[in-house]
Amino acid sequence: SKPKWTRKSLYSGRVMILAVPDEKVGYVKIIQFYQDQEKRTIDIKAHNSSIGMMKLSQNGEILATASEKGTLLRLFNTKTGEQMTELRRGSD
């Protein structure tokens, strides 16, 4: 099934942050557009299976992704692409 989103974007200070699903299954592409016309792209392997949902934090510094199954929720730093944490449904 198709995800319920196509892209998420946020303007924060001098940078516009755009998070879009990649053509590779389970990947997200973060594109940062700066006022000086510089563009930076980060590819994140968020999940092994298709991504079901994603959301940028209000300040654009964190990207949350969920697998299509809804079992895993992962948080990523949008500046570095590093995974910050992982939450699993049904675990403490």
C-alpha cells in the first residue's frame, strides 16, 4: 500500500528542510536548502521494509519514521543522518 505522505518540509531559520521517501525501499532522503543557495542531501536507511509514516519535529532537527508494519519507530538527527533512538511497539 502507498504511504499516506509524499514529503515533509520545514523552514527553520536560514535552512529549508525537506524529507522525502527515496526510490530505494526503506530509505528517506533529507535535503537541506540554505539561503546562500547551498544544498545538502543526506540518505538515511530508516527501515528494512517500506516506510509507513514520517514526521519532522517542529524545529526540523529530528525526523521520526515508522515502518509500514508499525513495529518500529526510529528518530534521526536531520543534520547528520545518525539514528538517535529506536522504539519498538509492545516493549518497555
